[in-house]
Amino acid sequence: MNESVNKLALPEWLGTIAVFDTETTGLKLNEDRIVTAALHRINVNGEVQPGGFDWLINPGIPIPAVASNVHHVYDKDVVDAMPASRGVAEIVAAIEACFVEGIPVLAYNAAYDFTILHYEALRYGIPTLNFGTVIDPLVIDKTIDKYRKGKRTLGAAAERYGVSLDNAHTAKDDAIAAGHVGLAMLRYFAGLDKPVVNFPASAKELHEMQTKWADEIEASYAKWRQQDVPDYKPQFGWPVKQLG
């Protein structure tokens, strides 16, 4: 798909974007900690711009083996790394700088990374993010290509859109691959003759549309889960989950 998609034009309102990813100690959004993170800027051709950030953080708790086996960062690797309080503050500041400049921040499954970051900020008394535009290829994919069978992982999306994903579960590589997937997906979305939804006219509209879509996706998932777990409660909120 990638060759034909790349011939399509992106909207004029989309210029440089920032790409963001984290690797963590686990999947509990309000309890687990950031171990590595990356924030880089790419242009509309997917070329990485200078001045990106990569963080290696001592999370302040042991890194479970199940997490280390995924991202290959172990306790021994973070002994001398920057403390979480400093790392989280730097991440928040770098992302906010993008928003202040009007640069959208793209993250695949954004509600995971931004919810983890939100609770990390609360943990260390750091002001939480004032959001600008977020782009989440996972939410877009599940909306514009709703009935496609198969997985919706970053790896699956990369394969569909012809994007190389080397060193999977490395924050920088995942962030950049997600950016390439997102650009290809937006080109595809913009070029659809009969889209499920109309293409947004601005970055702000795209953000607002994803907020709505994410809640629709969560409601549908909750309905499915409740067939086997009747008391399953949906977790609404995008790009930060509203946890009880």
C-alpha cells in the first residue's frame, strides 16, 4: 500500500509533527513507571529533524522481568540513570514546548503513553500537560478502517502501510515508525473517495474527532467485554484515561 499512499497529498495544515513513545515497568496506567522515552520531530516526508530527546530513567522501583524481556532495559541499566522526578519533568516540558509551537504530538495508542505520563507527573508534584493537538494512529485506524481483520498493533499497522519497524519496543524507533505510519494513514484517509467520516479541516478538528472516536471505541470494547465480565467498566478519556 505504501507506494500508492505516498503519492497522496497531506493537508496544508499539517507540517512538522513530534513523535512520542515510552517504555515502562508495566501496563497499570496509574501505577507503572516510565523507563525510557523518546520525543523527536519529523517533517511531512518522515525525515527526522535535529534536536530530538531520548530519556533513560531510573523509575525508582524494580523493573519486572516481564517488562525487561520486552524492551530489554534491566535494573542494572538504570542504576546511574536520571531520577524519575527529573526525567518526567523534562518530558512534560519538551512536549509542552511542541504544543506551544503549534506542533502536533503523535503517539500510537496515545492514551497509554499520556496516561502513564499524567500519573507520573502527579506522583512527583509536576504540573500535568496542557494539551495541544495529539494524533493517535491507533484511534484513526480503528475508525476509518473499522472492519479490517487482524491485529491493530504498531507492527501490524507498519506492515499494512509499508513502514519499516526495526528494533521494536525501543522508544525512539517505535516513535519514528509510529510517525511514518501516522503520515501514511493520514494520506490514505485524505485520499478516500467515500470515507466513513469526513477528513478534518484543521489539526484542532482532528484532535476533537479523535476524542469522540476514542470514547466510541471504548464503549464498543466494553460492550464486548461485558458479555463475559458483566461488571466490566469502560475507561473513557483520550488522550488521558479517566481512571477511578
